[in-house]
Amino acid sequence: SLKCPLRVQCSPFALFVGDKPFDFGRGRTIELFAYLIYKEGGFCTNGELLGILWGGDPDKQGYLRQLVLDLQKCLREIGAEHIIVKKYGKIGVDMKAIQYEGEPAKIAEEYCWI
């Protein structure tokens, strides 16, 4: 499998490419990616993501699509777009393709999802 340049630190949540911090630019894009890491490769529906990011507001569907595109574009720029897996309107992260440190479960506390 392709080597992913992205390194994920679970707690506190942070992303690195080599030794440099990596940022998606939008806070919500980071939160979306953090949630996908938290799910440890489990697929998420749009409904689940809307629930997590905006308390289930259906008007945010378009914005969610933008964030997913934003996420893919940022990952493509560092040659890591292959870590996002999409099928049947669901999205997930290929955990085998990324390097991560710490426990993904801890991410939820930081973002107050639970």
C-alpha cells in the first residue's frame, strides 16, 4: 500500500507531515477528519456526521459536502488522498494506511462529542 506522509497524534489531536504541523485550514474540516480517525476506520453516514458537527441540522448537507471536498483536496496536496475511503454515501479512513500515535478514543473527549 502507498506510504502516507501524514502522521496523526490522537491526544491532543494534531497532524504532521514529517516534522511540520499540518493543517486543513478550516476548523470544521479538522473536526471532520478527527471524527473519522476516532471511528478507527468505521464508515460514517452523512446523517451521523451532521449529527456530530451540527447537532443534526439538515441544512448543513451542502456544507458537509464542501468539507469532504476540502478534506480530499488537502490530502491530495500531500499525496495522501488514498486514506479516505468512500462507499454508498459513507466515508471512512483506512487506518492501515496512516501512522497514528495514541488512542483514537481519546479524541472524543477533546471535541466533547460524548
